[in-house]
Amino acid sequence: MQRFDSIISGGDVIDGTGAARRRTDVGIVDDRIVAVGDLAAAEAGHRIDAAGRCVAPGFIDAHTHDDNIVFVTPDMAMKVSQGVTSVVAGNCGVSLAPLALAAAPPPPLDLIGDRRDFRFAHMADYFAALDADPPATNIVAMVGHSTLRAGEMDRFDRAATGDEIRRMAARLDEGLAAGAIGMSTGLFYPPARHAPTEEVIALAHVAARHGTLYATHMRDEGDHVLDSIEESARIGREAGLPVILSHHKVAGVANHGRTVETLAAIDRVRRTQPLGFDVYPYVAASTVLSRDRVQTSSRTLVSWSKTVPAASGRDLAEIAAEWGVSPEAAVDRLLPAGAIYFLMNEEDVQRILRHPEAMIGSDGLPHDVHPHPRLWGSFPRVLGHYSRELALFPLEEAIRRMTGLTAARFGLRDRGVVRTGAFADLVILDPAAIIDRASFEAPKKPAAGVETVIVNGRTVWRAGALTGARPGRALRRQALDAPMKDWRASA
Ligand code: ZN
Ligand code: CU
């Protein structure tokens, strides 16, 4: 008779494919699930009673800026407390590697670290550092276009020259060979805003050669969002690789309701090429503080400020009134800083979430003093608020959007599913209790209802607390599947 290291018994297993739950047992040996079925008679080193609970694949955070926080707070409490077991880093054109800096990082690179944090000239060094000192969660990483630009260009207000493109391509090529799973851009941000589409296509060809993908924080998520979707699709088409639109949204009051158009455009593109997207479940965005963003925001909260640390968590309008200056002048005094912007509309957020292609990604900013609550709340919020309370979709479907779908899109082999042979990345949750507790006022509150979280067979979260285990792995592209391998199946 087979002996298991552990057996999770009597739970309602939700396997991550969208299939209905079924009451059964899950047997684990070492880092793998080796049996799913009736294991009442089997022997186990240790049994976890999951009666009345759901057992699901550990959640995969499709959109993170966790590149550096994995070294700073490797327990990853803000993620494992939500049931997240893997994170996708290097989004929005910003990756920690490959880049060794001698000066302060330009915004938005400063969202993930200071000069001394940008210390990995090669992607392989970054992965080696993770191997030597692993975090609690698994991590996959993309190479950021703005990071490449910061390494090769003296100024950002122009297109890269042929020579600079060749040097960026060489660094990207090396990073992908070392195991990065794709390239990301943040064409909205100053370091990349002046990069023409052709510059991105030239680099995307390199990503395509490695069989990886392209993720993008688009040039425009406001008035010209449809042009940006077309630009993103063109990059994917011409370079021949899958595209992920990051944190899909339409920003600005004038554009509220336009997800009807953007989702139709996405569906049109998807008929002829692989394209997916992620979304976070809130009406507010968060990034660096800037004058132009403040002007389109109905309310702005300061998330951090280097010059006025006490401003963190406060309303910009209040600060400006207190100082007797305009909000724009207040911005100038607070910089460098981060902010939370109320830009979106609830109906749009729900319409995007309901789309069957929507992957859940937190876009959390883990270094912020007063972070957007998406950092600690995104996954339980989708499960508790949008699935259970608002019935946007059944729990099984909500979980698919944060597990099986995401694993297929990013090519994370043997993850995102509960089945024999898969990695034992698992979460045990109370479906009646799960809910986010992080709010805009108190953003660092752990969620309720996440009882046990297991990464590669080891428990990292139990009864509302960290265990201290750090069994996460830096997953290399070479050990993974092709991204978007079955995108047509769900098109
Ligand atoms: Zn972004
Ligand atoms: Cu992002």
C-alpha cells in the first residue's frame, strides 16, 4: 500500500479547470500530488481534515511587481495569506534584472527598489540569488523593456538607435536563455513612451525566438485604448508571439462604459492570434504619483512619498488644501512618490471580470508604505465579493481564472490544477468565509477564510499564520510549457 507524506481528506476539491467540485481526498508525496480519490484507508505521515472546506490549486498571481520583495520579505505574507503560491514578476516594462545601477532608478523603476536593489547585471544572477535564498512562493519573471532601456540608453525621450536595439536584444536574449518567460513593456511610462512600435517589435522577435510571450501595460488605457489594443496585437502578429494585456481597464470618466468596445476588440483579435489579459478587482489604479494622472482621477491617495513620508495614506486634495496650494503643486512637493487613483467604473470592472479570458492579477505594489488594497486582497475579493456575494460566476469559475487559465497562458507546467502528477501547490479555504479585509483605509489586513496554503508540498500558511517555510522556486522557462498552448480552445 502506498504511503503518503500527507493526505488532505474530505474536502470539496475544485480542480482549477472550471469543473464542478467533488468531495474526495488528495495525497501528497514530496512536492507532488500523487493521488486524488478515496484515501480513507491509506497511510499518511500527516492528515489534514478539510471537511466543509474547498481544496483548490494554489493561486497564480498573473501580474505582480514582486521582483525584489521576494528578497526583502521572503515569507510573502501579502500573497500566501490570499492563497497565492506562484507570482509572475517583471510586469509593466519594469524588472529588477538585468540591470546594475549606479544611480537612483528612474520612475517607475523606483516602485520595486532603490539603486542598491538593482544589482543583477544578468538574469542568471537574479535566478541564482533566488535559488540560494528562496521565498515562500514560486516565481516566474519577465524581462522589462524599460529596464533594458535604463541599461542601454542615456536618455528616454527618443527612439532607441539601431545600436541600442542590438544591445537591448542581446541582453534580452541572454535573459530569456537564462529562463525568463517573456518580455514586458510599459509604453505608458516615460522611460518607454517614446519607443516606437517598431522598437518593441524588434525586441519581441527575440522573445518569439525563445518561444516566450509579450505582456504590456499599454501606451493608453484612456481615450485611445482601442489604438493601444491594436498596437499590442500588431506587435504579437508581426513578431509571432502571444500577447497579454496587463491590468485591463478603461481609465477616466469620459471612457466609463467603454469596456463594451475594448472586450469586443479583444475578442476580434483573439479569433486570429493568441491574446489574453489580466485584471484586478478594484475601481482604483495605483502607480507613481504624477500630475497628468491626478488630473484624470476623481480622488487620489498618496501611497508613499520620499520627501514627505507622513503623506502616505492621505488624500491629495486634503494635503493640497492644508498647504494652500493646487493639487498639482502638491504633487511636485511630494515627488518622488506613489499614488492610488480612482479612475475606473464598477460596471467596467465587472464586465472585464466576467469575460472568460480574464486572469486575476493583483498588480500589487509591495514596497508602498500605504499600498493599494489589491496587494493583500485581490484573490479573496474575487472569490468572496464577486463570486459569492455578487454571483458574477460560480466559485469553480472564479478559481479557474486564478489557476488553470493562468498556468496555461504563461505555460506553467503541472501547476494551476489539482490532479495526479501536478505539483502540490494547494489552498484550503472556507467558501462561506473567504473575503478580503484590506481596504483603502487599512490596506495591509490579511484576508479571512484562507486556512492552509501549501507550496511544492510544504505548508507555508496554517490557521491564519505563516509557518516560516520557504519552499518557493524560481521557475525557468526551460522547465515550462509553451505559453498559451491551448488558447484556441477557449476562444
Ligand atoms: Zn502597469
Ligand atoms: Cu503592473
